[in-house]
Amino acid sequence: MRDAQSYLTPVLLVIAMPFTVVAQGVLSNSGATAIKVLTWIPIYTPFTMLARLGSGVSTMEIVGSGVLLAVFIGIEFVLLARVFRASLLNAGQKPNLAALARLVRRTPA
């Protein structure tokens, strides 16, 4: 459990930091460029798009960011399946970052 928490802490920081930009942009009700950019980064798309919907967003931007998010999720599932199959099913071994990167790049057997 401690290993999982140590891997998860940096991920949570990366996910949570841009919310200050989103909050400032929504509160000032401006079409800030930072919010528009965060809309197209798949990890932030759900949050920023929901924040922007009240200020009027084009349909093409909604559909485009949704499609990009769906493609990202599909790729993520494939890569995580490789890691799970090759590494996490091996009981008693702690994967490090370099080993995880090798497992993601490797093609499935």
C-alpha cells in the first residue's frame, strides 16, 4: 500500500495543479488561452470542458476534445494491460519506473 501511495502522489500533483488556472479563468469569465489549451490535454479535458461549457463553447471543440479523450483512454488501456500482464501479475516483485517503461514499449506476445 505504501508503494502505491508513493507512485500516486506525483500523479495527483500533476492532475491537481492546473485547477488553479481553471478556477482563475472561470472566475474572471474570460476566454483565457490557458483554459483553451488545457481543454485539449486529455487528462484535463473533463474538468476544463465542464468549466467552459457555461461560457459558450463551439460544438466542434466539444466533439474534438471528446474524440481525443476517447482515443487517449483506448491507448491508456492498451498500455496498462501490458504492464499488468507482464509485471503486476508476478507476485513479490516491485516494478520501478524504468521497468514499467520497458514493459509499455514491448509488444504483446
